[in-house]
Amino acid sequence: MTRVPVSRNANANVVLVVDDEMFARLFAVQIFLDEGFTVLEAADAEEGLSVLERNEDVGLLFTDLNMPGALDGLQLAERVRQTRPDIALVATSGCMVPGDALPSGSRFIPKPYTAYALMTAIRDLSGIAPRAAVNEHRC
């Protein structure tokens, strides 16, 4: 399993959540907050790139793939992998499965997902683990 090392500029506990669906974004934000992450959020890929430019300490990007605008989540993930290879990438979608289209070292979890599935994907990918354990039954 390939793990993505977090660079000295990135902070493993800072995550950027990008999703155009407000309730889906808020759900993910709350999961990360409950797990002890510092969370930044963006409503589309362009805003996500802007947030990344202003925040060098982001260590994890969690993005929806299917978003309106000039860039979708897949294009965002590709740009981030090219410009910030130190950032761990986890993608999600309720209407597409990217197959091999995601950048190398990325993970995909389908919507709807649980907190347990999200945290497991993140830990498998990067070893980021602010909390000692994930409770699958958390409300």
C-alpha cells in the first residue's frame, strides 16, 4: 500500500474539504472535526485551489469528483498532485467511479459514506490518525 508522506510545510491534521453539495460538505467537515482535524472548506474546485494557495499547511484533500464549474474534482486532484505532491488525496462521488483516473496514491470512497469508511480510507492512505481509534457506531 502506498502512503503519501506529508512534507514539512503540510500538517497532517489540516484537511481541505471540497464539495459543491452543502450538506455533504458539512457532513464531511463534522466527521473531520470530530476526529480532531483542523478543517478548511470550499464549495468548488476553483475555490479549493484558492484555499490551497493561501494555506501551505494543508496535508489532506477530500474532494467530491462531480462538481460544476471550470474544474471538477478529478481535475482538482490532478492539479494538487502536480503542484503539491505532499498532500494526501481522498475522493468521493455518488454518481461516478473514477477507476484508474485518480492520481497515483489517491483513494476513492463512494457516496454515501460513513465516518468509519472515510477515516479508514484516510488512515490506509496516509497514516494520518489524530485519534487513537475510530468508533464505527458514532452518531
